[in-house]
Amino acid sequence: MSERATKGEISLQSYMVRGSFWTMAMRATTRLTSLTSTVILARLLLPTDFGIVAIAMLAGTAATLVAPRAFAQTPAEVKVGLLVPLSGLYARPGAVMRMGAEMGVDHVNAAGGVKALGGAKLKLVVMDCGDTVEKSKNAAQRMVAQEQDLVAASGAYLSSFTLAVTEVTERAQLPMLTLSYSDLITDRGFKYVFQTSATAASQARQALPLLMKLAQSASGKAPKTVAIITDNTGASVASAKPMREGLLKEVGLELVMDETFTPPMSDATPLVQKVRAAKPDLLFFLPTVISDAKLILEKMNEFGLSQGRIPTISFGIAIAEPDILQTISPDLLQGIITCVGSWATKGHEELVKELKTRFNEPWMTQNAISTYGDMWLIKDALEKSGKADRLAVADAFRTMDGGVSKYYPGGQLKFDEKGRRVGAGVVIVQWQSGVPVTVYPADLALATPFWPKKS
């Protein structure tokens, strides 16, 4: 066996020697041919004519050297990642995030692509992050390993998912845009995560004074007491944290009941019984699963505590998803208010229309409008950097100053040192006649808010 191996090694070495010889011979022949043609031209042409020809030959040689590099820097397409839940408990909102991203990519490409890259088109690479933190982390690891030419990504829905995903994308130096609310996402000193929404704490601080003012003006008196029912996901916990730590007292509210549950819940009876016993003026309800919203609202109605008795304020999207109408009557939802990081507002009518026509979605939630905006933001970063390179794109995000935000509420297309969008606002949405409509900010509102009256 060793004798055969030795013969094989000799044979391989022989092939390598022969190959090297012929390569050198071809190069020598090419150079000799070039030299011969140059000598002949020098004999045939006048000195001035020969100078012109020589310059042209040098230009041609330079072009052959530069062209491959230029081509490499202007790809036909640029890959952008979308990491969202497409299976399990959160598959529905993940699918809507995909709809928004697909619309964004299509619109960017239809408008001429990335002009700084010769009109290169965006290509969306979609990956399923599942419905647990572990699945999300594994999906992120697959994404950075399998798609090493991604320049940026968007996702990942729940804040707990995003916290895990961005641990991976940070190590890969892949810039990640996210709507997820948790303050922790941009409180870890990371350099490659960019939060387009206001953080949960910021949303609570912006929304509570507005809600108190609305209640005062509509009912003639300010609420005095409040109950909190929240699940234990990252965004919900982050929203409730500043309330518990002093914000409620600042706006004149006394916390008379505070309960946390793990989604999905099986029975809302114990929680609603505590609400009935506490008799609050307001209920702050923070679910992330539609089935939990359904259980609480139906049980509140059963106990005679629906909107006419205890106004319900939510934080987050679950209570305003289109699918909630499949299990809950619009009458039961009438007047319910939720505070969100983004939503379709005045000026987005054509986008809402296209979403309805193309995907049969009745309205445009934050899940669609945010990923739509992300694709344009990535395009802007590519234009600014002039490179299909993730490090250059990340630097473009950090130094971007794109003026007034068009697809995110309030503020600017600019990020601070933590990666938070400067001046990011909150949108207040209210169920009116079977549709959740924007009622704040006033300049973007599609309807006037009202305060539920006791029947």
C-alpha cells in the first residue's frame, strides 16, 4: 500500500511540474508575441503614430486590470435578510412582516434599485426563526453561516427573540434593524443593532400623559386607579417596568392590582376575578398572543366589566391584529385603545390599498409597515456607503442623517450612539366600527379618539 502511495505521489508531482512548465511557457510565448508585434509596429509607423498606438495599448491593458474589480463592486443583486417567525405560535405576524418586506423590496427595485451600485437589485433572503428563543438563536446562526454575503437584516418579532438573535448577528458584524420594543436590545453596547421603534419605556412615557388627558377631556374627570395584567415576554415586561417604578404615580394613578402570566394562558377567570375585586378605573392589558387577548376580553364581558365599565388600554399589537375578529365580536372591541411602535397612518393609503389587493390584509399593522420601511432604510444605507458590504452599511446607519421619517412614526432617519432612532414616537390606535385606526399623533391620525362611556 505504501508503494502505491509513493507512486501516486510521484505521479502527482510529475503532473504539477508539467503543469507549471506549460503555464510558464504560455506566459513566455504571450510576452514574446506582444514584444514582436510592438517591434513590427515601431518599424512600420511614424514615431508620432506609434506613440498614439502605444497609449491605446496601455489603456487597454489597464482596463483589463480594473474591469474585474469594478464589476465585483457593482453586483447585480444585494442580499438582505429577513428573520421572522413563520411557524408555531407567532407564524401569523411573521407572515405579515414578510409581506411588508416583499413589498419594500419590490418597490425599491421598481424605482431603479441601488443607484450607487449601478442599479443593483435587492434580494430578500427569508428565514424562519420559529416560536422560541432557542429556535430563534439557531436560525440566526444558520443565517450568518449560510448567507455570508448578506449586507443587513431585519426581524425578529418578539423582543425575547430579538435579544437572542442579535447576540449572533453582533458577533457576525451583520447590521440588524428591528421594531422590537425592549430597552435591553440597545442597552448592551452593541454596534450592529438598530432599533427603529421607540423603546418600550419611551412608549409608556409618551403615551400615559396623552391617555390621561384624553380620559379627562372625554369624561370630565381623571382616572385615579389602574390594574395591570401583562404576560412575561420581553416587550411587555419592559413596558410595565417604568409604570411600576414611578410613572404611574407621576401621572396620578394608583396601582391596585398587578398580575403577570406566561403565554398562552388556559383560563382567564382568576385574573378577571381579581380585576373585579380591585375595581380599577383603568385596565392596562399587555398580551402578545391573540388567544390571550380573546380570553381576557370575553371573560371581562362575561363578568360585566367590558369597555363601558372598565376602559382597557393595551400596549402592543396582539389586541389589534386582524385575526382577532375571527373569534371576538367587533362590539366587544369597540373603543379599546392600544399603543404601538408603528402603524399605517395618514399618507400610507396607497400602501394599505396594495397590501389589501396583493395579500388580502384588511389593514396595515406595525408588522408590515416596519419591515417595508426597513427595506428602504437599507437601500438608503447602501446608497450612502456605495458598497455591498455589511461593515460599510453598518457605518452608514451610524452616520445617517436622512431627515424626517416617512415609514416610522415621528423623529428622524438617524440613530444615536446606542442604535436607537432619534425622536422615535408612539402611535395610539383605537378600535372604531370594527377597525383599529390611528388616532395619534394628531397630524397622522385617521380618526378622532373617544373615551368609552359607562352604560
